[in-house]
Amino acid sequence: MEMAPDGPLRPLKGDDGSLPLPAISPWIAYKLRWKRRRLLWRCLKSRHDLTLCADRTQNIQPGNVLLIATLRNETLRLPHFMRHYRDLGVGHFLLIDNDSDDGSREFLSDQPDVSLWTTKSSYRASRFGVDWAGWLRIRYGHGHWCLTVDVDELLIYSGMDHLNLSDLSRRLDARGMAGFGALMIELFPKGPVGAAAYSPAQEPTEVLSWFDSAGYRSKRQYPMGNLWVQGGPRDRSFFLNDPRRAPTLNKIPFVRWNRRIAYVNSTHSLLPRSLNTLYDGPGDERPHGALLHTKFLADVVERAKVEKTRKEHFHSPDAFANYYDQLQANPDFWHGQATRYESVDQLAALGLAGPEA
């Protein structure tokens, strides 16, 4: 969760529904080119942080959709996460374990469609795993459609009952779209989050059954033209007095990868800057999906205690000490206007997911 810079409100759409990029000077364009090169160089250097634990990359086939993720201590979520993305047709998983001690590494090492790297290096120093994942996309992702997500994020999209990710990628190719945006939908239980009992492999929406269907705000940023969407339960519960610190909810997680592309801020923004116009947030009429965020299972209370001490999740961790304190207090995000989650079609009707590609 990184902070976006100040910038102007989003520009108007063109007649074809696309977004024009904000005008920038040649000097700014030059600086952005060098920024992208520096980010790619960071990714290349970060390979020295990674130790190969299970190598099955020889099984990657042309046309396979690749999933890239960095994780730590996720045995609770991994069984359903793997099943969800296998059902969507992921061809191979490229995963980075950041010093888990709960059996995550051992579980993943045994999976036949997983190549696994481990590291004890700092998650924060790697730009919150962006550098590590960037190296794997450079090394293995060039020419593939790559899906970059966290283990607590489940991509859904209109037509997913009959379109797997390979089908989706072909349709996006046919439309000339190089990527697929998504809004993160933060799911929460009714009652204190610490009471949201959950067993591995269970469908998370059986426990996390509610979400905010309104209250989202967005704008475009200068100079990259990247979107900034905020809202949801943490925004209204924790950050009313300082909304700039609230989580960024827009992502472009599914991209036809080229080794010259670089993510700048998680999967919220990319360079070259033209890729940032692939998604326009809630209400965008172009195909896009949603990321169901399963953070608020019962383990979030204990994880908040650990992460407050580790100080690995923010550029300025001490500034977010109160955020962790509020999570440790076992909050109840439910409110009278909360909406019970039903399906991706429901989200599409609300403008929080897009039409079928």
C-alpha cells in the first residue's frame, strides 16, 4: 500500500472510450524512460536475493498463462488460492516465498505446476516484492500473459464460467488490449474480523460475505496518467481523518508481458505510461474484472501484531503503527449499507466489474 502523488482529476474520455494521456514535456518523458530503466535494473539485481527451491519451469508451454506471486505464511489461503487459479486455467505458478515458517514453502514445493524461489531478504527493500516478481517476469514472462496477484486476491470477471484465462487473453488480444484492470473488492464478515472462522480450501465468500458497493473515489495522477481509486472498509473505518493513507484499490494485474515493461507501484501503475489507460476504475465500460480481497479472515488480527513488529509493509512503517493497532483491536467493518456478495454478475451490475470481453 504505497502513497500516490498529488495530481489533477482524470481527463475526459475520448469518443472511443479510451483515455488520453496527460500532456507531458519532453524532459518529463525522458525522466520516465530513465525511471523505467532503473526499475528494470532493480529487478535484474534482485535475482541475487532469490534461491531456487523447486524448478519446473521446463514445463512452461507457449501460450501458458503464468501467475506470479510473493507470499509469507499463507497456509490458510493457499489451498483455495491454488484451486481457484487452476480452475481459471493458469498454466504455471512462479512463486516467491519470503521466509515462511508455517509450512507454506513445503506445501508449494510439492505442487506439480509450481516453480518456487525462497528469500530471507527484506520485502520492503524489494519494493514490497515488486523487484523479485519483476525478475521472474523478465526471465520467464516475456510474450506470455502474466497474472500478478497476492495470495489474498482472487480474480473474477464476467464470463469466467465459460472463459478461462487463456480464452480471456485471446479475446483481449483480438480487441487490441494489452492488459486487464480490476478493482479490489475488500470482503469482510458480519461481526468482528477475529471471529471469521475459516478452514483451508473453504470458499472465502462463505465467511467474508459482505462488501461496500458504493463510496469509491478516483482521479488520475500526473505525470504517469495512473489511476488512484480509494474506498472500502479500511478507508471509512481507519482513514477518515487522513484519506491519502487509505489503500489504493485499482490494479492492472493481467498483462501481456514484455521484458521492457515495469510495474512502478505494486500492480497499481506501470511504465510505459500508456499501459495505465487500460483501466478507468468503477464504471469503465471496457472489459475488466475484480479482485476479491480475502485479507479479513480471522488470522488478520494476529498478523497485524507480527507485521507491526516486522515493519516490512510500508515506506514509513512507524506512520502506520495506529493502523496495525486498529486491526489488532478486532474491528467490525459491517454497517447497515453493506452489500452481501453474490457473484461477479452482481458486481458488473453495480459497475464494479466490467462486461464480458
